[in-house]
Amino acid sequence: MKKYDNLQILAEKSKPDFLLFYKKNKKRLDKMDNVVHQLHDEVSSAIDCLSCANCCKLLGPAIYDKDIDRIAKALRIKPSDVVSSYLRIDEDGDYVFKTMPCPFLMPDNYCSIYESRPKACREYPHTDRKKFSQIYKLTVKNTSTCPIAFEVLTQLISK
């Protein structure tokens, strides 16, 4: 993880290059899903998420009804208890965790509800998503949190 100890600084320095790439390649990006997905596979197999867990420590995902039901089942409690114990409504009207880091993040960076984690957690950092061009700017934002997002964009703009 040493390389990414200063991820926020690296991402901030790279942000103008990431955005310039987007500006110059906006139309071409629609056809680059395969390239991005290949980069995602290569990068995510080389980076151990458990050595980082920034997403679990810093980002509060939106939690949807299906997520609440899945979490409730995993914890063997009522969905209403999940809401009252772990969630609050944010300024956008979405459920999010009351506290960060995530209440299910354990000291070893494992998730205590991994198999039942919210959809947003399952899909993060979204670099394997179809129509990647639609979330390119979100990925630029995620580069300050996620080494995978940072590396995918770094390698993409160097191609």
C-alpha cells in the first residue's frame, strides 16, 4: 500500500490530466468499455482492497430498501432495526450509515456482512461498469479514495 499512502495528493495532482483526457476523448470513451474493463481486471487483481478499505472508511453509500432487507437477514434482525440502529437520512433523502467508518468494517478491514453488503459497496469503484463514459467524472472523484480507480485512470490516459 506504500505507493498509495498519499493517494489524495496523487489524485489531486492528476485530476487536471484526467479531466483533460475526458474533454479530448469524450466521444471515443463510449467505445472504450472493453479497454477500461480490462484495466479494471488487471489493476484490481494487483491491488488488495483489504490493505486500504478507504471506501469503507470514508464514503457513505446510499442504502436502498433491498440493501436494508439483505442486511437485516444477515444480522437476523428486523429491517426497521437496521434503519434505527445503523442508518440516517441524508440531505438528498437517501439512507446512509449514521457513522463512518462503516459500522460493519472490522479492525482487519474485512466486512462483517460482506455477502450481504449494499449494492453500492458491491459495485465500487464502478470501473467495470458498462457505459463507463457516463461515470468518468465520478471515477475522477473516486481516485482520491480508491487506488484501483486511480490506477485505471492513470493507465487509461497513458494509452
